[in-house]
Amino acid sequence: MDGEPRKILFLSKRGMSRSPVAREIMRSLIEKSDHYGKVMVLAGGVSKAYDECHTDGRMKDFCKQFGYQLQTYSRFADHALLADAGLIITLDHESEEFVSLHRQSFRCETRPFGIFMAPGSKPYVSDPFERGDDLSPEECYQEIISCLEFGCSKLLASLPTLLG
């Protein structure tokens, strides 16, 4: 991993909550590792309708408790962003479909986040906008953060293999 920093791109449906949280969690882990200065972390959404929308305000406020400062706006994963990535991590079914459809735009490896989650977990990170009535927003956000913290720690351990 010499030279220019390698880029990890987290993708989710809207890019307004899960991928920005994953970006911040991974960035904080990288800052404390041997990968600091060698790896950059980006976040994007796969629905163009949400390009440059405000990040989920409640999620943003909730994340402050954990020291995570989310970016202000979502960003659509256009061809340039995809092509610049050294590794793409998909957080949901929509982002997996998106990378499959846009495979010609990039040459890097892609991995579903589910492979870094605890055994028996759902294959994707829950969407806070599609939570059931039985789960409060705070419980949903806590579940998302816990899942992402666990998975990002596993991803960090796999970086030498994944980024070469």
C-alpha cells in the first residue's frame, strides 16, 4: 500500500445515514492504526435522487455521543467516485445491485459488508428509514452503530489482504 492513499468507498441506498456512519467509524479506526495516511475512507449513495441531500439529522446527533462527526451532505456514487475507489463495500441490497450494474466504471474489488458482520447477523446493515414501529429511532441507530463498529473492526484487520 505504498504511494497515494488507497480509497475505501462505503455505499448505501441513499448515502444519508449508513454509509456516512461507516465512513466515520472506519476513519476513526484507521487513524489509530498502521494504515493511517495510507487509506482514505469515502461514503456515497446509489440513488441519484438523494445526491447532496442533508445527512440524516437524528443519526448525525446520535453519532455525536460516540465521537463520530458525520459529513453534512450525501454524495451520489457517480462514475468518477467509483473509478477512484480501491475497495467498494456495499451496505445493502440496493448498493450491491448498483455496483453490479456499473461494473464497467471501476476495476477494484467489491465486498458486501455482511461478510464482516457477526455470524448469524442479517446480510445487510439495517435501513433506519425502513425500521418497524416496534423499534425506536434510538434503538435502530444503536443497532446500526454496533453493527458497523463490529464489521469495520473486522474490515480493518482484512485491509492488507483486500488492498494488497
